[in-house]
Amino acid sequence: MKISHISKDNAIAKHVEHAAAFILVNERKDFATFYTSPQSRYEGFFVAREGSFIKTVSRIGTRTIADKLDLYHNKGFAALHYSRSSESGKNGKSSESTEVYSVASGEPVLIYENLSEESMVVRLDIRDQFYIPEWGRYYDFQEDKKSVIVSYHDDRLVEPVFLAILHDGAFHPMGEWVPVEYERDRQRNSEPAVLYEYDLGEFSGKKLVFAFGETAAEALGRAHRYKNLSQAKVIVKSKVKPKLTGKKPDAAAKKLASECAHDALDSLFVKDSMLAGMPWFTKAWVRDELISLPAMPKAKARAMLAKYIHAEWEGDKLPVIFGGSNYCSDGIGLLCWAILFGRYLLDEEEKRLLGTNLVRSIEALEATENEYGFVPSGKRESWMDSIERDGYPIETQALYGQILQLAHLLTKNERYEEKRAALLKNIRTHYFVGGYLHDCLGDGTIRPNIFLAAFFAPEILSKAEWEKCFDKALPALWLEWGGLASVDARHECFCDVSTGEQDTSYHNGDSWFFVNNIAALILYNVNPTKYAKYTDAIYAASTWEILWDNFAGCPGEISSARTLESWGCGLQGFSAAAYVYLTQHLPVRKWALKGLFAPAAILLKK
């Protein structure tokens, strides 16, 4: 199929061989995502509700499969084009059909338009996003001229919810439960890959407006407010002809991919949080938020930062998901890193609150230190949480240094700077063995976490020492398509094809786009000429994945090691942030080694 990206001053296209999807997100964080042919139970129109999401529409089905996908970035809608054979066209000529999807900016409303009159089967799968009841699901619907109002309830949605549908043609009820097989879910080992969903009926016409509500009146009122909203006229008037791009991304492709990364971060931001991803990481995951925080626009970053500074957190760990009960070993370190890396101004009250919490956290961390001053990570507490990796991960020690650095700036207590200097010395002594920085204390397994350590604390090693480290790691981790495996390809646990939810490959082979982008940035910082092969290839692969694979126009989560193919979550926040850092060629090493990483005069300005 052909995918086109159309923005204000840029329009590019490419032919691809795989199924692709689009995702549209409004200000409420309702989102609509559809593949060009049904692939996953996570596609459909999802409505934000009480900290969760409700799936509503599963599919708006025509009798043909789309062969073109156009994404209008500055307009916020997507168009699917269908080509029909000559047999179905008038006078023996081939014909085309175009359908347009858009979501209302401030209400849970999906608008579907078709440039020609069509017959469309509307399939529903109303339920909580992660709850799939096998029995006890009740649909009811009422017709009234040009509207259909659906009510639904089950054992979780005890009080019924409502979906109003406005149409401009005819409605033929079906009311049938049908099995739907989702091939992409099956490939991901994500069960159930077959669901029974509800074919409401067949509509004929050019336009459908879907609106969610807690009552029938609310849903119908919302639908009527948007019945005249149309994006189809933009398609009709558009004279844009996207330029086909080659194998390697040119300046136009890189520029548009950068815009997509920024848009992705904006799509995930809500109030004072960043959802980790869509369609299923729809919570504020602490690690993902903090890695991404410095890539956010200033006002949004400040709102996120204030949430952490004013939160009641005690001890040596932050939760995996903000407000949750499971903890990660790198959360507090990432908070300190984000503040230092973003060089955010703190007022007196923020300094007091943060300083108090950090002193308390360091006291708790000191109680866990081993004889070298290293702090431990429990089972599944590092970012590689599908493997146990308990012990003393290298990136956790690098982040401990950030905690101590920020504590020193806030309290002026030299003890913290002395402690940080001792920590860095001990990391060099006990981790940097044989010209390579160990992944964990006493564990020389080659993993890409060395690049995270170099990102968080480049002062650990000299430039020459980092080069030795990378020269040993790259041959073991490098994937010729332009990425890094999550473990040495010679390791007994290495798996070159993504196994999805079985976790076999997740941190034992799968290539993570956020890690790849950070690695490319670090290699560029250390020796741009020597490592140009790697940085160029990663930049190209990440750009290609954003524009053309899985969720077109969105940074994804992971790829199989064997070949570049986007799997996992289709819209992933920290992949977007890391791509932003890479495109900006941030001088990470220069900032750290010249003392510009967190100048006290700026950070602690009165």
C-alpha cells in the first residue's frame, strides 16, 4: 500500500508491503486507531473515562481493503483510499472510494465520512479497554429517523453507557455476534486473538457521527453538535501531490519525522502527566515520563515536574506507575537526571520540598549500599523488567550519581559531592573491566545499558575509555538494519524474532527504539566521524519506523532483532523523546564535562 504524510509545508509518500495503522488523539485523549485491514483488538475508537478507557466502535467496514493511507498532520485527520476493479465500476471503468476519519477536539466524538455513497457495517466492541467478558454482555438499540442510539452494559459496566450514531442514509439492523480473528495479536502471542464482537447493522450513505455519553441524551446531543463538521472537503480541495521518497530518508523525511515525534509527545500529555503510550500503555509510567520530560515543551515539562516535587514520596524508590504500588529502582535517579538535564529553574519552595525528599531518600539508599557504595535493584525493578536482573545495574549507579549531584546543589553539603566522586571512582574500578563497562556488578554480559549509563553520567569514563567500551559492545549488539539488540547475539538467551507478550525476546533480543536513539546520540557525542556508520543507520531506521511502519507517523516501541519491523506499542512516548534528543544532536558529554550539566547559578536561581 501507499502511505502519504501531508503537513503544512511538507508532503512525502512511500509504498510499503505491510499493514499500517493510523491513530488520532484529541485533547481529552480519546483516540481512534485503525489498521487498513483488521489486525488487533486494540484498534477502534476508545473513550477516556475515569482514569481508564472504554472501547466503543471496533470497525467501520466496507467491502474492499484500502490501498492508500493519507495522514493530514496539521489538520488532524486520516484518509483511506480504496481502488476497485473494473467489474465494479460504471461502464467497465475502475473506481475509487475515499473514507475520512477525524475526532472532535474536546468531546468523545468520531466522525466518519466517505466521498461516495457506500454501504458500511458498523461493528461494536463496547467494554473496558482491558476487560473482555465472555458472557453477560448486553446491547440494545433504538432507531429514530437519522439516528441510532446504542446502550451497553456488562458485569463491570453495571450502569449502561451509550453510543449515539447519526447517519445521512439508511440503516439496516443486524444485531449479530460474530467471531473476529486478529492476526497481529496472534503473532504477538497476545490472547485472545479471536473475539466475539457485535455487528450492529449496515448503514448506507456518506457520513456517520459516533458520540459517547453517560446517558442517551448526552450522547445524542454530542453527536448533533458535530454533525456538520467535515474534513472530506479538505480532501476534495487539496492539490497536494506527495513526493515519493527513496530508501534513505532525506531532509524532508527527517523533518517530518521530527514533527511526528513532537506531536506524539503532545498526544500523550494530559494535565500534569504523560501517558507512556497508546493503545495500551495508557497510564503515567514514571520511568517513561521522566526520560521524556526534558523533551516536552517547557510549560508541560514544568507541570509534570511539579507533580513529582509536590508528591508525597518517601524512601529510596518511586512507583513504576505514578500512584501505583510496584516500585522501580531508577525512578528517583531519573527525576534528578531530568531536572539536571533540562536545567529547570526551581523556586524556593520547590528547592525546600525537593531537598527534604532527596536527603530522606539518600538516607534510605545508604542503608542499602554495598561496600563500594553501589545501590541495588530488586527483581524486575530495572527498566529491563521482563528479566530478573537483580543486583547492581550500571544505569542505576549512574543515576545514583545524579541524585547525589542534585542533593549537593540543593543543600550545599559537600558530603554529597565527595560521595559522588567516590561512587564514580568505584564504578570505574569495579565495572570497567577489560576495556568494557559491565552491565551489572560482576556480570559482563554485553547489553546496550552502557549507552544509557553514558547518557545519564558521561563523566564515568573518559572519551577514550568510552570508545573502548563501545568498540567491544557494538560488534556484539549491532543489527545491520540499524539498531541494537537488547543482549549479545551470542548469548544463550538471545532471540532474534519478537515473541510479543511471551517476553522471551523482550529484553533478550528485541531492539528498543528509545535505546537506539540514545545510543546514536552518545556515539555522535563521543566520536561522530568514527561512529558515523552506526549513527546514520540508526537515524535512518528510526525515521523509517516513525513514518512508515505500524502506526504511521508515530514512534513505536520495539523491533525484532532479525529485521526492522515495528512491534509492541504503536505510539511510545520515550521513543519519541529519544528521537527528539537525537535530532537535536544534544551535546550531552560537553554539558557534563564542562560543568554545564546543572549550573547552580541557573538551577538554584532565586
